[in-house]
Amino acid sequence: MSAPEAVEKRQGALAMLADFVRAYPVRTALALTALVVAGLLDGLGLSLLLSMLNLATGVEDEPSLPEQLALDVVAALGLEPTLTTLLGLGVGMIAVKAGIVLLANRQVGYTVAHVATDLRLNLVRAVMESRWRYYLSQPVGKLSNAMATEAHRASEGFYHGAVMATQTISAVIYASLALLISWQASLIALLFGGFLLGLLHFLIRMAGGAGRRQTGLLKSLLSVMTDQLGAVKPLKAMGRENHVDDMLSNQTRQLKKALKNQVFAKAALIALQEPMLAILVGVGFFFFLVQMHMPMATVMIMIFLIARSVNHLAKGQRAWQHMALSESAYWSLSATIAEARAQTEPPRGFRTPTLEHHIRFRDVTFHYESRAVLHALNLTLKAGQLSVVAGPSGSGKTTLIDLVAGLLHPDQGRIEIDGIDLAEIDHRRWRRLIGYVPQDPLLINDSVLRNLTLGDPDLGPADAEQALRMADAWEFVRTLPEGLETALGERGGRLSGGQRQRLAIARALIHRPRLLILDEATSNLDSEAEAAVVATISQLKGKLTMLAVSHDEALVEAADAVIRLRDGRIEHGS
Ligand code: ADP
């Protein structure tokens, strides 16, 4: 079984909690220790108050075990067990307990933020380090859903797990006090309380089911949504937006049903827990007073302790239900991370790349699935030249670029860089020598400078200016109201197509690449802008090696060498 399948197979709120404990052992141990200490202080404080009550009411009975313990603590502190001392100490301990719980909860809150951040970073890193072919096969919506909703729901699962632990510890402390007073009576009452709550377990399963349906629906809803939003214009232009509506509204309705089940399961649990507790108190009174002939004062204390213990268990049960709701998001996200990790691109090659002479394809064949896309291709791209690969759509131009960048690897034959097989060259270092200009450069809503450096702290305004000068863009950037600091607006809306493309070229040049790849870089431009960008590219000739993919004749004319592809073969006579 592969790692992602193994993750997918694991389920259960408690297994999720176990994963969190393993991932954050120190934080968990600290929070649990604080909670146990707080619980013990609470128990001791309560015992002190019980002793005080006995002292105040003048009951002469043997003190119960908890009271005896409390009195021993008072004696150990060298104090007289007077009313005021007992009251003061009891109240003090309960106050200290509240403070410790506050600290522990703060710690839990920070950890929740940690869990969400770590899950998100793990996903981003795993996806970024995965093979290119794996990345291509991933629906963007699935990844953004995992990043946003699944990570959030999973961290909520952790929070509710922590609440469950807190409530269980309190329940155990109260139950222990009751057991110390009368173990037979307490055991029977606790088992009865546990049984009553156990009857409600079906509501936890129901919540788990509602959570799983939501996880599945959100994943597909966001995948469809993201794809469709990317293609809104043609859909609207062809009057087909109602299909999207149908598809989305059907899933949205199913989501509503799952949410209704969730709300019902939560409300029913709260509503049914209350009468269960009332039944427990009623039956408990009857049992202790009538059946066990216990004195009224002891019965009151026992009922108080057992009711509190079961009340904490009931709150713990509600937290468990919340965990059941979120666990499927955690497993889904973990499976996505495991799947991406299983597809991690292995480090390739060790030799230092250079690009002084040429890039050479030797009998390079490449298949997608079983279909050959490039057939025993032989070609040479000379360093310092502008080589243009032209050809109809589907002829293999993009595949050729991906092979040069080492994103894909030849099935047969080899690609040599200055005579060295690319397979032997350190791929990361090779890619760092490449500048890449896509067809539709994505400009971010930020300053010109940040659009060029993309936040790289090693790059400054001087690098930006040099790159802009090389890309023929310095003149227009200089005349912008705030120069490099001018904000570009959404998708670079304030610039013309040609200006945007020249900024994209400057962005690729800022890292001083040895090889500039232009992937249909002039295809979306009008003829005037195209001519300007082609002029920019032409004056870069000789300064670095350029590989352009284009069916744009102007670029073909400017080329030092033209390779015409058709169906994955070089057309001769070109
Ligand atoms: P071009 O860039 O010239 O349009 P491509 O290199 O993108 O051509 O594609 C070449 C061939 O490979 C096409 O027939 C295309 O259908 C196929 N192809 C491209 N990408 C994939 C993929 N991820 N999976 C399967 N086939 C693909």
C-alpha cells in the first residue's frame, strides 16, 4: 500500500489526536501536566471546603478520605484547621487552579495556530518539491481547499481534542474524590452515568458522517469552482453559465444537507445530555438514600461530585463530537500531503552547469503515457543566439522547453549542456541559470520593484534598474508617478500589454540568467506591442542565450536559428 493510501485508510478522531500528540510531544506534555496539576488543586480546594463545611455544621462523623487528606495538607503547612484557614486555603487553591487552566488554554490556543500553519507549510513544501508531471495533474481547487478549509478544520479538531482532554481530566479528578468517599456507590453511579452518555454515541457517528460528506463535497465544489472561474468569459459569451450553476447548486444543496445533519447532531447531543444528567441525579439520590441508607450530608456531597464528574464527561463528549466533525478534513489534507511527498522530485545530478557553447538534443524521444510526443529529436541551440522553435499547436514546443528546463526527462536519448548530459548536472543549479517568461505574465498588485524582485531580499532597486534597462522598460518605468515604487493595480491593469510583457522580461532578467526562455511571450500582444517586444528581444541577442517558442512570424524573422516542429519531428527545409 502506498503512503497516501495508508493515510486515507486511517480514520478516527482519536487516531487524529494521537497524530497531534506525536507531532507536538513537548507542548502536549506541558499542557497536560498543567491540566493535571490544575485538576489536583481543584480537588484539594474542594476537599478543604468540604472540611470547612463539616467544621461549620459541627458534624462529628469520621472525616472522609479527601477531607482527611485536606486536613493533612493544612497540618503539613503548619496551620490550624480553623474555619477561616480552610475557607481561605480552599478558595485560594481554586483561584490558582483557574490561573493555571488559563495558561494551559493559552498554550493550547497557540498550538492550534501552529497546527494550522504547519499543515499549510507542509502542503506548500510538498507540492512545490513534487515532480512537474504530478503538479500538472492536480486540480488547483483541491490544493486551495486543502490550504484554506481543510487546514482550518483540522486545527479545530486539535482544539476540540484539547478540550476533550481537559474535560476528561476534570471528570477523573471529581470521580476520584467520589470514589475515595465511597467506592462502591460511586462506581455504580459512574457506570450508570457513563452508560447514559454512551447511549448518545450514535450522535457522534452522525457528526462524523456529516463531516466526511462536507470534506468530500468541499473538495469537489472548490475544484469545479476554480476551474469554472478561470473560464468564465467563454462560458458567459456562449450563454453556458447555467451549466455551472446547475453543477454547483446541486453540490451546494448536498452541502446544505450535510450541514443540517451537523447542526442536528450537535443540538441533539446537548438537548439529550441534559435529561440524562437529571435522570442520573434523581436515580442517584434514590439509590444512595433509600437503597444504601447513606446520611443526607454524604449523599449531597456524593451527588455533587458525581454530577460534576459526569457533567465534565458530557462536555468531553461534545468535544469528541466536534473532533469527529473535523477529522475527515485532517485525513484528507494528510493524504494530499503524503501523496505530494511520494511524488517529491529527487535531487538530480551533481555537476556544475555552464552555458558557454550549446544545448544539444541527441535522439531525444519523449512520451506522454504511451504516446510519443517527440520522436528522436536532434537539434543544437547555440549559446548567445536567439533560437526560435515554431510550429502548430500540439507539435511539442512546450514539451521541448520543459525538457530543457529539466522539468521533464527524455525517455530515450539525451540533452547535453556544453557537452555534459543534463542528467548529470545539478538540476536546481541549472534552473537557477534560467530566466522564464510565460505567455501571460502574472503581475501582482504591488509596486513595480516588488513585481520584479518577487520579494527576494538579495535584489534591490539597482538590480531592478539594470534589468529594466535590458528589457527596454526603464524609460517608461522612470516616467511613472513614483518610478519603481509605483503600485501596479490588480493584474497590472494600469499598463499596456507590451509594457506588462517587458516587465515580465525584466523579471526574468533580474537574476542574470544564462538562458532566457520565452514561452509564447509575444502571442497575446497586438502588432504594435509585439513589434516593440520583438525589438527588445532582438537587442538582447549576444548578451545571453535565448530559446523562444512562438508561432509569431516577427519573432521568427528576428531569430538567429529557427527550428520548425510538426508532430514532434523537425520539419526539414526550414
Ligand atoms: P505545443 O506546446 O506545441 O502546443 P505541447 O508540447 O504542449 O505542444 O504538446 C505536445 C503533445 O503532447 C500534444 O499532443 C499534447 O496533447 C500532449 N500533451 C501535452 N501535455 C500533456 C500531458 N500533461 N499529458 C498528456 N499529454 C500531453
